[in-house]
Amino acid sequence: MKDRGFAAVGIAAFVLVMGGTAIAAVGGNTHMITAGSSTAAIAKAVGSTAPTATWIGAYLELIGLAATLVFGLWLCARLGSGIWTTIGQSAATANAALGFVSLAVMDTVSYRAGHGIGIQTAKSLVTLEEAAFVGSWFLVALFLLAAGVLALGSGYRRLGWTALAIVAYTLVVTPISFDGVGQFSQMFAALWTLGASIVFLRRAPRGVAVPVPA
């Protein structure tokens, strides 16, 4: 029952983060601008007050990020113990903290939109938000590395290898195209969370569990 409860939290995390992101993006322009956006695009985004949908989406993202943290902490403890569990839980915590900072900065831009925020100030805040966001990708990769090792040692081979594959994708592609296909690494990580949640809802691990060395 505890496994299923935390697995449900993982599914809720996926739905809240993805749903919140979509609502915020569709509802207003501020959540669509990046460090690479043109001056005209930024001026348009901050030229009018952010609509209610922007705040609904941001609120759902914050709750989803908290749920992601809870799931990540539980998953690492569920899959094993020792140094890899500590690494995974630390990475999950640091990622959540940086994610909250990233969302707070973007919400600052949304709050000041339509209230006289300067273009250069908006550019600086958007660049800071994106820097925090991209930095969190490597914390997600560290979490997946730990979770992947733990999953392999606990008999969840598919979870383990897919986690390690996402880590490799993140480390290789992000430096090349962080504003393009590099962002797929976060979608893959979110889908991995969803997949891991479903696994713990449906079945026990396959194969013989091998203790992960501390």
C-alpha cells in the first residue's frame, strides 16, 4: 500500500508539472520567453498584465515540483541504501530547490509584466531563470544516475538502463543545444518518473536483487 501511495504521488507529479507548464504557456507570454528571445518578443510578453491562467499554471508547477521531490526521496530509499541512496536523495532535494528558484524568478517577471518593468531588467531575469533551469538538468541527471544504479541493483533492469540512457543524453546533448533538443532530456526524465510510478503500481521487480555496494 505504501508503494502504491508513493507511486500515485509520482503520477500526480507528472500530471501537475506537465499540466501546469501547458496552462502557463498557453495562458500567457511570459512563460514562453527565453534568454534567446528577441527584444521585440520580450517587450510583447511583459507589455501587458499576466492573465489568471499564468498563475494557475505556476501554482500547479510548484505543487508538482514538491510532489516530484517526495517521490524522488522515496524512490531512492525504496530501491536500496548506502551512498547511492544518499546521492540520489541529495540530488532530488537540490533539484527541487533550484526549480523553486527558477519558477520564482519567472513568476517575478510575470508579476511585473504590465507594470513598467524595463526590457533590460526583464532580459536579465529571464536569463537568470533559464540558467537556473538548465542547471537543474544536471541535478536531474545526477538523480537518475543514482536511481539507475539502485534500480539495476534491485532487479528493476528496464528502469535502471533507461535512467542511465537519459543521463547520457543529457550530458551529451545539453551542451550542444540547451535551447533546442536538449530540453527533451527533461521530458524524458518526466516520462521516466511516470514509468517508474506505474511499475510500482503494477508489479514486483524482475530478477534476483543484488545489494548495491555502499
